[in-house]
Amino acid sequence: MKFLLTDSGVTNPSIHDALVGMLGRPIAESRALCIPTAMYGHPMAGPGTRAWQFISGTSENPMVDLGWKSVGVLELTALPSIDADRWVPLVEEADVLLVAGGDVLYLAHWMRQSGLTDLLPSLDETVWVGLSAGSMVMTPEVGEDFIQWRPPTGDVGPLGLVDFSIFPHLAPEGMPGNTMAEAESWIQGIAGPAYITDGQTAIAVVDGDVEVVSEGTWHLLAGGRTASGAE
């Protein structure tokens, strides 16, 4: 699987071009599935109006509204209640999965419970386009600052399919979002490296190669948690 881990969606031409390159075809010839699940677990997101805005492509985060050949909805909380042959072929046929932000651990939990996590290794050419939590879910850890919901299984880890963490929504001091001072405090509880990103930044991962795609501001920080403090 290829990963385009965005902070706030496909917000500029550089990220758009990276997406097209990863698809290997124009967006107008590509089939998409959108996954709104993470929104339901976050108190500031959904369910409700914001979930509908994401699905309908009317949110302020460009993803669903890019002009895809087709767009469908894959709701992970529903998948355990239906047969796999009802949804697995849809995922296998999709060129891209568009994954909303919200609560990271809620998303990780339902990816595991639904069986989507087990399917990912077989999706060699599929592009995962994450938005905020939809990107962070692929990292090894998110830190306590980004945990609003804890799964009943007790598993508080994201999927760890990339080897870095992400601190999203970097904003100048006094502006809405997260400050650099907050990022530097957060990184002290993270074991490995982490990218600090703003709304004009994405991280592309293809075959293990990592590239930062940005028309904004980003930083790469070394993790501050020592080995003795690692989980």
C-alpha cells in the first residue's frame, strides 16, 4: 500500500501532484472509497453535520471533492455485521481510500474489528490518503495528548505501518491549532522520530521511502522518550 498522510487534505498543487503520481493515472480515472469512521469517536467531529460534509465533499478539507471517477462510502463500524464478500471486493477494486480525521484510536479499533487492517498488506497499488487522524493511525504511537477515546480491548496503539509519528495542525502562536511549544512538549513522550506538520503539508510513503510534500511549514524531531521508558 502507498500512503499519502496529509495534515488537512489535498490542500495545494504539490500534494495534488503527489497524489496523481502515486495513483499512476488521473484522478478522473480513479475510483475512491471514503472512510468517515474516525469522526464518530471525536467530540469535535461527528456524527452529524461534519461527517456528512466529509462524505459529500463539502468540507473544508479537499479529498472527496477532487473529481474522482466514482466515490463510495466504507463505514467500518458496519462491516463486522455483514459478510466479507459484500465489502472486500469493493476495497480491492478501489484505487484510493480517503480517510477522515477524528479520533485516532477509534479508527484503529474499527480497522482491526472490521478486518480492514488484515486486508491492507494485499493492497499493493492502493493509495491511502489520510486526513489528520486518518494519517496518524498508520504511525507507531500518538502520545497521550491525542487520546480522547480508549477502546474496550485496552489496545491504545495505532497500527504502526510507518516508522514515524505525526503531530498535526501546527499553527503560529496565538492562531487556532497546535503550537511548536506544544509539539516540543509532546515529542518528549514519543520514542521515535516525528513529523510536525501544518495544513499545507503531507508525507508520502512508497515502498518504505518517505518524502515530505509541503508548501507550508514542517519539522522533523527526534523522539525524546528513552529506551528505558519505551512500552
